[in-house]
Amino acid sequence: MTDETLPPEPLTFQIPGDFPNGVKVVRVLGEDARKLADLGLHRSDLRFARESLDAINHPNITPHIQESLWRSAIVHLYKCFQFSESRASLRADEVYAGAPAQARLNFDYFRNVRNKQMVHDENSSTQSAVIAILNDGTKTRKVEAVRSLAISFQMLGGPQGQPNYESFYQVVQRVNDWVGKEFDKLEKQIYADLEKLTYQELSAMPSVTSRVPLTSEVAQRRPR
């Protein structure tokens, strides 16, 4: 993060694509643009989730790294469905409209994994017990030691590991496909609306700006 004593540092953008006749980049405003920006953020999180799942199968990575990638994928997927004041959340009822019942059950199951196991420790996937080790009674003390056991059941291990992986991969793929279709449809609509404006109106639109965030902004809600 930046030093608060320094002025905010502007950023330089790299825009994918080849535009040999491009002379200016302008920022599109309005409700459709906000919706498309939100979908773009969702698409970025979904890409990260899918890449995390793909990386689990890379050779020579430790079980700890595999579990970290698994958790990362689940958290990033359901980040898109959590309430946020800075972007519109996806709605499961819309994404899964017309889907097989099992597909929605899988989505709800892994959402509970995220909510009740990974982010908030509430369900039986994690258990704990305090134990005392008793000796054979030949010593003046009866207790050898007291220990606290933390027991965690991992979803990637055992016979259900691969089925769990495949089921969640399908969740990610379905949400990603839905977001992609909505993104493409809205992008085409915005393009058509812009083409209706004169070149002078387009050229007068604001430029795109951004900057490195400040440490003081870590607890602040960004504006949409």
C-alpha cells in the first residue's frame, strides 16, 4: 500500500486487443455500465476460482497447497453471491433458473461449506476435544498429561475427494457460463447505444483514471 504522506500514484492501463486506429479511451457511465463493471468483477473472481481448481492437479504440490487452493476457489466463487455495497451480487435463483435440481443442491452444499466450515467454524467438519492421559496407577500422580485435540475433516481426501472436486468444478463452470452470457449481452447493448451518439458526444465523455489505494482506505467502502 502507498505511504499516506505521498500523493496518490496514478496507474497505467494495458487494454487487451489491437486498435491501430484508436486515439482516445473514455469512460462509459450509467446504470448499464455499472452492471457491466460488476459482471467484470464477478468474471475476474470466477476466473481465479477456476484457475485455483486447475492448479490443484499440478504435479509436485503439497497437500497443504492443494487445500489452500481448494479453499481459495470456494471463497472466490461465493464472494460473487455475498452482499456487497460496492457491487451488485449474483442471485442464485437467476443463475440456476431451469437447472437440474442436483445442480442447485451442489451449489447450496458448497455454500454451506463456505459459510459453516471455511469462513465461520460452525459445523461438524471441525471438532475438538480435551483429553487427559492416565497412567497405570503406579505413580504418585495419576495424569500423565492434558492435551487439546483439533480434528479437521478435509473434502479433498478419501474416497469422496474426487467427486467433491468434480461437483464443485461444475458449480464454478455453470456460474462462469451464466456470467459470460450476461456480460456479452450487456456489452453488445452498450456498444449499440454508444454508436447512436455523435463523435463529439463520445469524445466529450470523461477519461479513465485510477490510482493506487491508500492504507487509510482499507476499511472504507468504495463508491460504485
